[in-house]
Amino acid sequence: MKRKKSYQYRSQKKKGKALPITLTSLGVIVAGIIIWIGMNDWNLEKSYEKVEDAITLVIYKDDNKVEDETTEPTNPDENSDSEIIDENDKGEEPKDEVPEGETPEEEMPEKTPDKDNRKYIEGQELPKEPTYIKGILIANKQYPLPRTYAPGESKEARAAFNEMAAAAKLDGFELIAFSTYRSYDYQTGLYERYVERDGSAAADRYSARPGYSEHQTGLAFDIGEVDNEQYYASAKFGETDAGKWVAENAHLYGFIMRYPEGKEKITGYMHESWHFRYVGIEIAEEIYKQNISLEEYLGI
């Protein structure tokens, strides 16, 4: 019984000592907070910001830097410089209305040096003759076409597409070129409708101004799969088996994916998994092997 009493006495004694220590510590903390707020002109918000900055410095002092946050770009899907036409009306201008869809968000710029082809040369006059570089007809935001340039759909490109479509069919895919040649006047109406719907800044990422469209060359083919219209002019086409087949085999028939993923700063346009450009087999294979864009191949 004596031991038990002695134990209880010691426990009470310890508790008696702990209370003053706790109160003293709490007093020191409160005093510190009051002093800190006083040093910051009694401004609570300013005091909090300084504490937050100090914590951030401690977290990143080993790296000596704070990395920027980046956001993933949204899929462009139905926002595109593309219209659907019937394959039987080869060379005809498309008649469909502008596809509906959300305006794509701005993605972080690609870290490439020197040029930024996303920007037009404001005030630039359309040329009297089309521009050829290394023997290749070019149409982008830096190199427009004449207003009167109207070659229609390229017969050579159509023949190459038909050959590719025949090969794809053997592998179980029925391809269709739902949009090819477009005239200057048609592109004018198309672009103006996009601007009215989404604004010029957004429209310039996925639709060409009149005179600057690759479709006016007659060499651009927007490709999709028959009975899968929901993927026409959609980034999701590249995720389908048919889209993957085209991406892996188009160069064998002289086509390149004109706007590859991650090349917006170089090509001037967001990624379009359905938009292919005919350049001939030799050049297409070279571009495919190097995994580059047409601008990079031409050095522009």
C-alpha cells in the first residue's frame, strides 16, 4: 500500500511540474506570434505571406529553384480547319456547316529556339506567285498563297491516297478523304465563321486565314474512317486503330502528318491527327524517319 501511495504522489508531482512548463511554452509561442505581427506593422496578411515564403524557401533550397506548373492541352476534337465532303465529289468544295465543339485551351509553348510560326505577319500582302522551297509548295502563316491560286485537288495526291486506301482495306480499314481542296473564297467563309464562334485568337490555332490554308494547294487530305464520322476532324482519330494505321503507313504513299503533336510552335497549328499532306514518297519517308515537321525539313 505504501508503494502505491508513493507512486501516486510521484505522478501528481510530475503533473504539477508539467503544467507550468506547458503554460510557459504556450506563452513563448503567443509572445513570438505577437512580436512577429508587430514587426510586420500589425498586418496579419503580410505576416502570413512572409511565413509562407519562408516555408517555400526551405522546401526548394536543395534544388535552388521552383519548377513551373504546366497544364496538359485539351484535345482539339471538333475544332479544326476541316470540313466534311463526299469522297465521290472529288475536288469539290465542302458544303457542311462548321463543326461544333469547345474552344481548345492554350497549351504551354514548346521549348524550341528562334522561330515561332504560330504568328502571322500582320499586314503581309498575298504574293502573286506561290512559294516553293526545295521544290516543295509551302503554305503556312509565314508563306501565303496568291488569292487566285486555284489548282483544284491534286490528281497525283488522289491517286496516292487511293493506293493507300486499298492497302488499308486489306488490313480491315476503310479510309475516306472527307476534305481536300478548298478555294480562297470558301476558306474565307469558313474562317470567318470560326472567328465569329470562338474569336480570332482561338480560330488561328486550328483554322487558316484565307490565302494561308494548305487545303488551297490541293495537296492536303483530311482522312477518316468510313462509318466513324464521330472521329472526323477529331484528335481522337489518332487513338483509333485506323488512325494509328495511317500515321504509321502514310509515308509509304507520299503523305506526312502535317501537324504532329508537340510541334505547334513550329507548324503554327495545334496537333491534327487527321490532316495529311502529300509531298511524294522520298521526302515523306525522310520526314517520317527523322520524326520532324515539314517546316523543320525545309528549315523555315
